Amino acid sequence: MDNYLELNQANWDSRVEHHLTGYDLDRFRSDPSFRSFVVQFDEPRLGDVTGLDIVHLQCHIGTDTMSLERLGAGSVTGVDFSPKAIAAARSLAAEWGHRTTFVESTVDDAAVSLNGTTYDMVYTGIGALCWLPSVADWARTVSALLRPGGRLFLREGHPMLWALDEPRPDGLIALAYPYFEGSGLLFEETKTYIDHEGELSAPASISFNHGLGEIFTALMANGLDIVAFEEHDSVPWCALGDEMVALPNGEWRLRDRPERLAASYTLQARKR
């Protein structure tokens, strides 16, 4: 798994052209007040972000990042390791008249790439931690980027969800993959989590799970106190095929007895 970064960057570079045909971009263009459905889900928990300096780690093409600006943040900086994603985000920001800054960097190098700047909030959107091999390294970066009293806001796919088998013909929901942090798993997928034509030119990727206890421990060891934690029965993509049903807010949950599955969670922590 030594080449995980190279594989994953190529994979995410290859996603950009397809994602630029989706992600509700037409709604962003036509309505200056529109925010991504991900950020709309987060808003009741985010609270008032007016005037805050926010850095968004693993921002991809920047729709969630610019949604934070539309909520009134003082400054917003998006960070991503994909040069194609950063180029797309900068192009969209210019087209839509946003002040959002986008920086190409891995998470591990973010504190250096941002010249030691610190922020009121580190925002990490859903589907991000699974691409990082070490949650301890991630937590060190989060701590380095936060001012004393600054807040981490993380919504992520639940490690319970990441451990589940692919959709099965018998409809059973079964554990197949590690719950705890390990060496990573190699996948080959020609499509992404949104509907798009064509296939990925770089379908290989390596992902990593991280148990909740590992995440909590890493944050606390790096000077952050957990101040809020909530589990949800939904995620903003169809993670289990026909076993899931779409909701009006852009989320998906189990069609049958959704209370069985913690599909995602929101974690907030404050730097001491």
C-alpha cells in the first residue's frame, strides 16, 4: 500500500471531469443563496459561522467550501491534493464571484502549505477520512490548523457503514471489511457516487477505515476536547444499492428498518 497517495490522486483527478457534470452546479449558478445539500444538512449543527475563518480539508471541487462562504464565513480556504480538483474549484469560484481560496496540498502537508495560518474552524466534509491511512496524523494537522478555542466540525461516513459488504443478492447486510484502522483496501471502481456518463480513467483506489475510539483518542491526544457527537441513519449517497431509499434532503437511508444502521456521524471538538 506504499503507493496509496499516487493511486488515490490519480483516481480523484479522474473524477473531476465527471463531477463537473453534476454536484448541483446549475443550482449554484442560478441561485447565489444555494448551498450544497451536504452543508444544508450540517447547518443546524454548524450554528452561526458569520465572520469565522474556516479551512476545509479535502475540499474536492469546492462546492461545500463555497457553501460555507455563502453562509457568511469571514474567509474560507479549501485544501485538496488533486491539482485537477483545485483548478476546477478556482474556476468555479471565479465564475460565481466567490472570494474562496483554494490550495493544493495533502492533509499531512496542509499546515506548512498554509504557511502556519490558524483558523477558527477546521471543516471536514463527508467521505474524507477514509482516504487517509493515519487518523493520528490527521488529528495532528487539525490541531496545528486551529487557534486555541477553535472548533473542528467533522461529518463522516460511520465506520460501521465502511465495514459492510457490498450489496448482496440476498439482501443481507453483512460485515465484510475491517472496522479498525489497518493497512488499507484496494478497490477498482469505474463509476463514482454520482450518476455520470463514461468511466474513470484511473479506477484503482485505496481506502482506510478508522474506528470511533481511534478517532476520539487521536483528537484528545492532540489537544482537542470532544464537545458534540451525533450519529445519523443516513448518508448523502446511495451506499448500499437497492437497500437504500432517497430522501428529499439529498440523503439516503436503509429502506427497511433504517434504525439498524448508523450510517454517518457528526463530531465536533474544540482545541484547548
